[in-house]
Amino acid sequence: MGERDTRRDTDQASWSARAPRVADALKRGVLVSVETRDGKSISGRVCDREASGLLLDIENPGDEREGLTSYVFLPWTSVDQVAIRDVVTRRVKYLRDG
């Protein structure tokens, strides 16, 4: 039984080391989809985030000019859920003494 507990602790530590952080998931350039409290779905790349909300760079599908982008600021009070497509976690380099 002690062996299982050790393995579970190791699995938990391994998962914890791989799990993304909010700072990584919502950093500049990450592609996200946001569901707002009023049911809208907005997708775009994170430009910035701060205590008041999230700024996204979105393509404007309603405009005829291809590639036209616009920015949308979403206050956190209007955000219901954020889906992060690809999270690139920070790489940590361990330095050894000697």
C-alpha cells in the first residue's frame, strides 16, 4: 500500500510540473476562444491581460477586406469561460554547481 502512495505522489508531482500556469496560458500571442456571459463566442490572440480584463486581436470576419484585424477588450466580469488551444509552458534550465 505504501508503494502505491509513493507512485501516486510521483504522478502528482509529474503532473504538477507539466501543468500550465495562467501567466503561460494567457501570455501575448496565445490563441484563445472566449465565451461571454451573454453567449457570444470570440476567438483571437492575446495582446495583453491585466486585472481589469483581456485584450484580444481578432480577425474581423464581417469585413470584406481579407486579413483585417481589430481589437476587443473583454472585462473579466463579462467572461464566462476561456478555452486555450495551445499552451507553451516556460522552459526551465537547471544549473548545476561545479
